[in-house]
Amino acid sequence: MRVLLIGSGGREHALAWKLAQSPLLDHLFIAPGNPGTAQHGTNVPLDVGNHRDIIAFCRQEHIGFVIIGPEAPLVAGIVDDLEAAGIQAFGPSKEAARLEGSKAFTKELCQVANIPTAAFTRFTEAGAAKEYVRGTGAPIVIKADGLAAGKGVVVASTLDEALKAIDMIFGGAFGSAGVEIVVEECLFGEEASFFALVDGHTAVPLASAQDHKRVGDGDTGPNTGGMGAYSPAPIVTDAIRDRVMQEMILPTVHEMKRRGTPFKGVLFAGLMITPDGPKLIEYNTRFGDPECEVLMPRLQSDLLAALIATVEGRLKADDLVWSDDAALAVIYAAKGYPAAPVTGSVIGSLEAAETLDDVHVFHAGTKRAADGTLCSSGGRVLAVTATGATLQAAHDRAYAALGKIDWADGFYRHDIGNKALAP
Ligand code: AMP
Ligand code: GLY
């Protein structure tokens, strides 16, 4: 089968690496891809926003299956357009991607399907939102309704911060994503990332994982797309996994099917594990990044076969087989990330890290200069990932690999995985 993978981050490099091992694969194309994905297939410089061009490319290259990595094309309806053109695609329809694209949509679905989540109220106007927040006091959470590249959420610890957040969002900081806001009760506990493949009718959970959202050691500083991840996440016990499947994932699958807008793809639940049990913070409708970088090295079964079974509505529990090994990924980010990353600086000695046993250096924000030199080109630049018999072993290998890379403009967190490691 000839496959097209859409996206260009560390998630897509990890997916490309895994897809390349599939006996079902004849050739992999990645649009637009990055220097890492180019090791496993052919990068094509397509504009992902131009569905007509994507379809024309698929026809020309006899693509049998398209896999969409990031959320923006899903929310823009790329899967609907591909299917209308008779091309099989992995990912939710535009309507089903509203689970990620609209926080208000998801909160209302939670109400209808009785899914545990933070109490919430929606507002379309600043005055009423402020009056409400003055009544509740802080801490309180203010969210722009739509997609805001992970920046549309303010966990306000004071009333003043909450009021400023309301002004910022209604002031147009996130464009049309901020025409409505959701004000939420603040949840307390430990966060975890939960993934399930969903084929429209049923769902199969992936292995557990945890991300590190804040930029600095000890969970300090601004939120990012994620600074590191590990799998398994001991906080997601078998009992928690079963509750999340019964109380969140399956009710969501059934409700979406009942509405005539079945969800197909990866459903990613951001969880808060509270003293009362797991609560849903938000849904995403794609693999997490950098969670995907720790899940793929642990997946023993064929990823492509499982994704095809998902699209064809015949997913089975044994389609996903996981290694007992642990995996840990540390993001090597550009100085200045997340606000203003420095780009265009040379990254050296990558081979010294890549050739270590059980290490994968997934490219996230890199590009090749005209002379072939590898340079940084984004905020999150590399996901340095290692596996090991224990999380400690994976941790030590990932940090040893980081130490081999020669990059003056990078930084990383030093405490990835510490919550799950023995003190
Ligand atoms: P989101 O973009 O919805 O994932 O939110 C980003 C981050 O904000 C989450 O990973 C949490 O750390 C935090 N957050 C979101 N909603 C809440 C909530 N209701 N209570 C506490 N923290 C939250
Ligand atoms: N790592 C969190 C995300 O992909 O949204």
C-alpha cells in the first residue's frame, strides 16, 4: 500500500518510523515532513491547507491511505474531502473533530453523556463572564472556545488574572477561536494523557503516557506543547484505565454514533486524576506530541494494520500489542521557546546520539540548509527518546543521548519522568 502521512513534527517522525516497519507498506510519502521523516519515505512540499492539491497528489501517486497527524487539517475537514474523493483516510470527520475544535461542544457532550469533568459555564460577552468570575473567585480556569495552539487556556490563581484573561480572549488574542469562552472550575491532581483508537463503534486503549506541559523544571513557567513524556505512566493504573474507558471514552463513542457523526481516529483524553477519580480536562482528536514519540517505540504490532482496521470499523483489542519496556522522551527546545524561539542555528553530532542502543532522535523542528547542514527551525526541535527495561534505564539513556548533541541554542528540562521514578 502507498501511504501519505500529513504533518511535520516529532509526532510525524515517530509515526513515519513505525509505519516504515509495516509489511503492508509499499511506499511512504510525508507532507510536508521534516529531515527526520525523510529517513523513512519521501517528503513532498504540499500545502496541507489545500485539500484539492492533496487529493490531486493522492490520485497521481496512487495513494491508498492517508494518515493525518495534526489537528488543524482535521478541524478543516480534510478527512471528509478525501473520503468524498474516494480516498481512505485515518482521522475524524470535521464534525467529529469538534471534540478538539470546540471546548463548548465537548463540555456539552460531557453533560449529555454524564462524563466526569470540571463544572463549566459558557459566555459570549465579557461583562457577563466577569460578573460570574467575581462571584466564583479564584482559582478559576478561563478558556477560549476554539483552537489556539495550546495557548487559549489560563489557569488563573487570582481574580485579577481571571479578569485579564477574559479581556485578552474577547480582545481578539486568538481571533475567531475566542468569540466564545468557557469558564471552568479548577481541578487539582496529577495529569495524564489517555489515548484510544476508535472505529466509530468501539474503542481500544493505547498504553498510558504522561506529558510535561510547563517549560521549566519543577513544572514552572508557561505552558508549552509538551517538554517531554514517558510511558507507561504508573498513575494510570488498570483500575483508572478501566474507569476512563467506561466513564469517558465509550460514552463519547456511543454518543457520537447516536448523533450520526461517529468518531473514527485517535481520541486523546487529557485527564486530571483527582481524589474523586479521573476527570476529563479536554479531548484532542489526534496523537499527542511528544506522547506519540514514547508510544511508537513500545508498540510491537503493526501500526498501519491497526489504523486501517480503525477506518474500516473492524478494530479488535489484540490489534495493539505493547512491549513491557518503558520509554522516555526529552524535548530539546530552542532558547526562547515558547514565546520567541531562536531558529536557524546549527545542530551538530546528532549521529553520536542516534547510534546509541535503544535511542531514537525524532526530529520536530529541524531543516536542512542548502549545504545539507542540519539547523533548528522551530520551538520544539528534537524529541530525544530512549527505551529500557525500566523507566530509570530509559531516562538515563535519553539524557546520555542529549549530552552527545552539540547545539548551542537549545535547552531541555532536567526532570522528565521524575514523578514516576523512585525518589
Ligand atoms: P488544555 O489546553 O485544555 O489542555 O489546558 C491546558 C492545561 O491547562 C492543562 O493541561 C491543565 O494543566 C490546565 N487546565 C485546563 N483545564 C483545567 C481545569 N479545569 N483545572 C485545572 N487545570 C486545568
Ligand atoms: N502533548 C500534548 C498535545 O499533544 O496536545
